Amino acid sequence: MDQLNELAKWRAKEAKHQPSWPDLDKLKDDTDYLRTLPPLVFAGEADKLRREIALASRGESFVLMGGDCAETFAESTADHIREKIRTILQMAVVLTYGASVPVVKIGRMAGQFAKPRSKPTEVRDGVELPSYLGDIVNGFDFTPEARTPDSSRLIQAYQHSAATLNLIRAFTTGGFADLSKVHEWNKGFMQNPAYAKYENLATEIDRAMRFLHAARVSDESLRTVDMYVAHEALLLDYEEALTRIDSRTGNLYNCSAHMLWIGERTRGIDDAHVDMLSRVHNPIGVKLGPTTQSSDVLALIDALNPEGEEGRLTFITRMGAGVIRDRLPSLVEAVKGDGRPVTWVSDPMHGNTITTDEGFKTRRLKDIFDEINGFFAVHSQMGTHPGGIHLELTGDDVTEVLGGSEEVLEETLGERYETLVDPRLNHQQSLEIAFLVAEALQETAL
């Protein structure tokens, strides 16, 4: 209980990007109820992920993080979840087979319901209402009723997360992830260069699987996969309510996800988000934007991983294609000089967001490619390991990011622009990214 009291010390710190809950008594009732519910994930699973991320920090594996910018309750369906899992599995197969590297699969799923916004309110036609902060806080419709924060949504988020995790576990251990089905994962999609390239790779995997069968080699790892979940630990009332004391060790674990990350806007060293996550034993990520200084990363290591535990701390860089080659080297050099291990992951999405004349928030696939290439180039130059990529993606055929082999143009963005917050890679664009990264990893290994 003393540890839980220590955890609550975040309340004495500045907590940025928190909703203005209109009924604090109801918030307390709802979070007290969350405290009575079972954990969504378990401490042992978080420990296993930490060990796998440690391998990535040494260049012995590669982290693939992917999923929606912001999950919605309406799209927490079996079909949507299955398509996201399939996309991540296909990308992992491309990386594993194409670059001969184990892939740590982490979904931005089962909890990514909250999003910080640049302004607390939104104005339309002279009407000012609270900004949409994600389904865990309020509704997207521009009405006073929908936009008023409602803490009962915290419980709905828990319920949707539990259902999503149930499906993830069923799909990844119940035969859906069987490598003998790599061709089936591509069914239902149009044949374009990305899919044709994947089909060629799937044929090679089929041949390898037939050889293993003929050689009477059987391993459960060929039929099932480990898939973890992560989200931004933004809403501190929710995260505190789902933190538990592990009966094995007596340590605190945030049981809302295997891994949590702190966003670029909330990573202040004296802020509440850093304070809270410094007290839990999950693997932790921190987003680093282009204004990050060397002193910032060293202070974050001191706060979040003072003992230098491998796999504990991941820095997720979101610099922008135009500046990553200039801004990242000094940060890598500072961490390298410090000596405590960090896993470096590239988020090539957030630093490359633009808005079209028609008002669509989008990104260019070529800029995403360029930032990934810059990320790999810097680590090659510094003699360090590029540990992974972090992408906003969907398994659906949306038109939200410009470019790709089935080129999405500005005039076609509106055809299937479905995101409520930030634009996501569609299935085909996600595969294109996977092939690019596989090639970069091959060059790194040479």
C-alpha cells in the first residue's frame, strides 16, 4: 500500500493534457470501480517484453509497433482488430524473413483511446466546445453533450480493451498466426506491386515450411506468436487505477498495457507523467521531438532508468524527415557516452504531418521513407543499433497518407478518409514500409 501511495505523488506535479472532468465525485467513483477489476495484462508478460526489447537494444531483434492513431469504441470490432493484427503479422514476416531478424510485435491497441490536442477547445461557426480528446474522454460529434468529458468512458475503455486483448490472444495462439497461412493473409486485397512482392516472399516461406515438414521439424513458434500491446499513458487517473502490486515481487506494474509511453508534450522531467511511470516496472517509451536536447535525454534516463536495466527504456524519435539527420546524432552520442542501455525506435509519422488546402491532415509516404532512412543512417554513422519502428496504421484500405504504389493523391484523400485524429498508413502502404525497413536491416547486417 505504501507503493500505491508513492504512485499517487504524481498529483503534486503538473499534469498536462488532462481533461476538465465536470464531476470529480463521479470520477472518483469510476476510478475506484476500475481498481476492483482484473488486470488487463500481467507482470510476467511485461517482464518478457522487457527482455525482448533488450535484445533490440543490442541489434539482436527489431521492434515493430503499429496500430491506430486513436482507437475508437465503434471500430473495436472483430473485423477491424483482425485486419490490424494481420497487417502487423505480415509486416513482421517481411522483416523476419527478409532481414533474418526476430521481430518483437507490439500493437498500438487495447488502450490507445486518448489523444492530446494542441488546443483544449475547438471553435466552429462561433461555437466553442471542448476538443475531442479520444473516446475514453468524450465524443467526436460537435455538440455540448458529446464533447463534455464523461468519466464513465474510462470504464468503457477498459471493457473494449479487455475484448480487444481477448481477440488478440485468440488470433495469435489459435492458428491465425500459423506461418503455413502466409498466403491466406493476403487474400481479398488487390494485386499491386506491394502485394505481389509479398506473394513472392510468401511462396519462399511455403517452400521453407515444406522443407521443415519433410525434415520432421515441428515447433510451436511456427504456429503461434507473442503479440504485446502498448499505448500512450496520457490519462493519469486511468493509469493509476490500473496499476497493481505484483504478488511475486511486490513491485508495481501498470496493468493497462505491457508497455506505456510518454508523449512529446508530457515528457517534462518534473511533470506528473514522468513521475508516475518512474514508479512502475513495465518497459517505458518516451517520444522525442526535434527540440529535444542532450540534457533532456540524460535527465530522462536518470528518472526512468537510473540503474541502467536493459529493455526498460525506449526512446521513440519523431523528428521529421528534414531534420532527423541533424538533430538525432547529438542525442545518440549523449546516450552512448552515458553508457546506460536505451533502445532507439523511429516514429516517422508525427514529424511529417501536413494539412492540405482542403483541410485534410495527412502525411507523404516519401517523407516517412526519408525519415526511416535518416534514422538508419544516423545509427550506422554512430555505430549504434536502430531498434525498431513505430507506425500509425490500419488494416483497412483507407486514403489518409499520400503516395504509395497505388498512389493516393490530394484529390482522392476524401474517398476513404476515416481517421478521427491523425492519418494512418493503409495495409498496402504498411507493407511497402516493411520491405523498405527489411532492406535497411539487411544493409545494417552487412
